[in-house]
Amino acid sequence: MQLGTKVGDTIVVRLEPPSWVPRDAPLSGKADTTVAIRDRVSAIVGDRDFGRFSLQANQVPPYTVFVPLALLQKEFKRIGQVNVLLASGNVPDLFRLWTLADAELVFTNGLLSTSRVFLDPNIKVAGAGVLTYFVNEIRLGDKATPYSFVTAFGNDDGIAINSWLADDLGAKVGDELTLRYYVIGDRRELAEQRRSSG
């Protein structure tokens, strides 16, 4: 065994709790935040007792620790939630019980939203795609409006702005606006870019 432990020994398991923001995002905060669980070893399981269980299909023996689900949910403050579901048999019956709330999604008035900062990219929604991005500035000549959201729809009909922004910039139909916004570089640094609407 890697640790040389036996039944009755006390071990400490450090885990990275789930985050509302992806860990590779610049706004994710500290990457070394962990939760420590200290408990005694109650059993050592071998291959016949599912001891080689792993979510990855390979021949490398995994270093797996099994803990009570309720304990992990309590430590992560995710009571009644899981992030992986294993099933066998009639899977369609399982999906009939699945709800949007199980995926932390809410659908109201034709709008899909989530308690997370970003919608999971694995979620596929039928209908028109929408992308909303935070921009540093919207400029027209010497007038600028800072810190705004820009939403993109799947069409090529130019851009539309609301009346508040039009009044703030003194903009009218046919004017060319310039956006300043950040993009994430290869090393997670933020680089500002510009794009004009014309």
C-alpha cells in the first residue's frame, strides 16, 4: 500500500471543493483552497471489493478513498447534491426522473439560467444561441460608457442598442461604436482588445 496504513489509523484527506467559477478562469480566486477531512480507516478494500474503482479507463492502480456521501456533501455545503451519476440497466427510466434543478438550472419565461457564474459548455440548448460578454467600454467618438454587457444573437442584422445607451453616447442609426474588452491569454493573463461595429 502506498501509505502503509491499517484499519484504525487516522488519515487526513484534502479535497478541492466545487466552485461556481471554473478553476481555469481568471476570476476563480485561489487555486489552492482545500477542505480537510480527518477520519479513521474503517476498512481496506481489495480488487474484489471495488477497490480499483476509477472514473478513468486505464491499467494504472488508482489511489482511491471512499468516504460517506453525506459527509462529503456536508463538508462541501452541497447537501443532497452529487456531481457524478453511475447507472446500469434501463438508463431512459433514470432520465425521466432527472430535472433541471439537478443540473443547477432554472427555466422561467423562456430564459435558461444557472446559479453558477457560467453555463456549463456541455449543456446543449435547442433554439437560438446567445452569448453575453462583459466589456470595459462602449465608445462613440469622444463619448464612452464604461462597464457594460453585450449580448450576441445568431443573426447578421448589425447591432442594436437600447435607448439609454443611445442617449448616453448621443448615438443614432448608422453610427460606428467601438468596444474595448478583455480576452484570456495562454497564461491566463488578461489582454485588452478593441472591435468596431462597422
